[in-house]
Amino acid sequence: MEIDYLFSWLKIRKSKPASRISPRTLTLLQSLLQDLKSKGKPYNFVGSSHSYNGIQLVDDNVAVIFDSNDLKNISYNYDTQEVTVEAAVTIEELKRFLRPLGRQLLSSGNFMKQRVIGALMTGTHGYGVENVIMADSITAITLLDEDGVPHTLTAKDDEDILKYVRVSLGYLGVVFSLTLKTKENEQFEVTQQIFPLSQFLEKLAEYGDKAHAMTMFPYSDRNDPYIGFISLEKLDRYKKPAPADMANALVTAVSWFIITVVWKLNAQLPFFQAFLQTLIGRFAPSVEPEVIVTSPDDLDYLYDYHPMLENERNPSIPRRILSSTYTAYNVAVFIPKSNLPELLSFLFDLAQKLKNTNPRQYFRNSIGVRYVGKSEKCALAGNYEQDSYSVDLFFSKTDLELAERVQDMIAEKFKIRPHWGKTILKPEVIENINPEALKEFSELREKYNPSNLLQPNLGGIKFHCV
């Protein structure tokens, strides 16, 4: 029988597994692990395939797909205010479960269809000051070793081990369930503004201690490019949120037609993105700061400040046109907070050099920057014990060579750490994580997976060789 390919996000990378299996229950999953071990078959686990670098793709492995509705149990503990989820639960399903309870996740990424376990195991993050890596909120993990034996690790009794398992990349064992802290639904006042790079340090001094994210448009001005800046401030008292804009079928259809046409132009004409950013530079000086109040029960306030999910409203044409989620290849890295001003200047200069050297070489969109603070609980997170920013760069889907070259140039000048689903994985990047953490991680792998049959894709990197 012909085996279908597995793909990364946007189908940029692919693999051909030896077979695909979707165990429906814990018992079947345990039996599968025992069978794979007895036959010596290598395997790896796949959630929603929301990685750019193909971390979940391995040729000739047995691909175990977590998509069974029987592995979607969610339970809430009213005493501890913690929630426990099984392997196939998505972020959106978890958020919808919590909303009637008046609870939220401590942080979240912006892709709602990710499996919760896949997102947390690869270090998915939002932005803010504390607990920004989603896995920071984990208080318990049930891990199956290669014999299918469950091991439940808790923050109370096993924190010295748990900090290596929270972000473990599918490398230690099969994570069957997670228990997470939750928080009361919160309301935020979001300030959006745009200013030139020359004002960045001034603005950072004003807003740097708040949750903030920014977007630099490197082609908006040849000398002083513009930055779109967003900061969030938690409200102590309820305020009326921004009005909901229910979707209208005709408006939605026309909007998507315009967005799709512009996306195609952007894909076919390398200079088109630069043209759009030039328009931003022309109108930016007249744009006044905007303040938006989020709804307390909004599912995705971190990245979409208006009530309801974006797909439940008329699409925003400017936002969609400038978005790269569905149109470009994304490389992301973590850098120390102190390096950000120098990095932004470096990337602006690099963007101009690329354009001037080869008329077809452009960054395919804006440069995204999110403040992610520091993690004390996830030893393999890019911000472990280091106050950090996550920096996102976007490239043509057909020019992965340029993406790798740019990452190498950044790595030569800055001590970057990996964003596990987006960084082009190389030893010199991974080694920037604490060497002791890598050593402890490798020893845990020997404990839970001594036969080395569980083999996720880490770019050929073997932690036990570090």
C-alpha cells in the first residue's frame, strides 16, 4: 500500500513514514509501544504538524498520529484550579473548555489548531513578562517509556526531573497527559502605535516592563524604518470591550478575494512586499496610537485584540495582507534582551544589502519580535534563565537556502538559542543552551528510551553526543 507523505506547516518540508498509526486508547498506545520495541522499529509522534522546520518529520519511521477523539479527555480540578488534558486535545478545544469556568491558560501561542502536548513539548510561547513559555504552567506530566509503562512526574515531588521534561521535543518518551495551571479570565488594555526605529530605545524604556511585541517593517523607510509596537496592561476593573463585528458572508467573500490576490502578487513579485511597506512608511507619521480593551473571555486576545476568533468576523484586509503565517517560511530564534537594539539595526542593514545585492532577495514580510521574559522551569526552552526576545524572520517558501544563510549570519554575531519549531537546527545553536541542561536531558533519554527507537527529527543532532 502506498504510504502518504507527512508535511510540515505550509507543506514546505515532507517525509515518507514507513507507516501511520493512530492509537485510539491508552491501552492500545501501550500495546503499540511494546510491539514496536519487540520488532525493533523506530518511531516518532506527530500532533498537528505546526512546525516550519519539520521537527516532527522522519523518513522511514512509524509515524504515530495523535488525532483520535478517544484521546481528547479534559478534566478540571476545582480545588487546585488546574486542568488535565490528553494527547489529542487542541489549544482551541482546551480554551473552549475553560471559558465557561471563567479560566484561561497562563499563556498561549497564536495557532489554535495545535495539539496542546505538541505545542508545550516544543516550547510554544506567547509574549509577556512571566510564564510566557506555555510549558511553564505544567504541574504534572504522564510519560510512557519505550515499554509503555507510565511515569507520572509532579512539580511537588519531581521538579528536578520535570524541568527537563516540560520541553522535551518528543525525545524522552510519549507524553500522554499534562496538568496545567490556569488563571482567572483577565482583561487588558492594548496600546498600538507606530514609530521610527530611532525612537525605539525611548519607547522600550517606557513600555519594557509590560507585555509587549513589535513588528519592524525594514523596507518602510531607507534610513529610519518604522516599528509597529503593541503593549498590554492588565485592568483591575472591568471596562467595556471593543465591539464585536459579526461576519457578513458577502463582505467576507469580497475581503478574501482581495487578500488572496495580494498574497499571489506577493508570492510572484519579490519587490511587492517592499512596495507595501513603503506605503506604511508614507502614512505612518499620521497614525495616532490606538487603545483597545479586550474581552475577558476572549480566546486569543494576545494576538487578536477584538472579541471572538478572527475567523468568526469579517477578515481585516490590512492585517491579513501583512501577515506571513500562510504565505512565507518562518525562521525564529531567541536572543538575550540586551542584544535586541543591536539586532534590529543589524537586520535593517541586512535587509537593504539583500535587496541591493540581488533584486529578488527580500525578507518576505515584516520582522516580528516578542518579549518572552525568562523561564526558570523549562531547561530546554530558548529563554531558560535568560531574559529574552523571540525574533521571527520570513522568507520565500522556495528560498530556504537564503533563510539558512541569514540565520547563520545572525548566529555569527549573536548568541542565539533555538526556537524548536522554527529554527534551522544546528549544533552551534543548540549548544548555546546550558551544557549541564543538555547533559541531564541526555541521561533522562537513556533512562526512558534506552533502545533509541523513539527518534524525533532534530536535524541529526544527538544530545548524548554533546
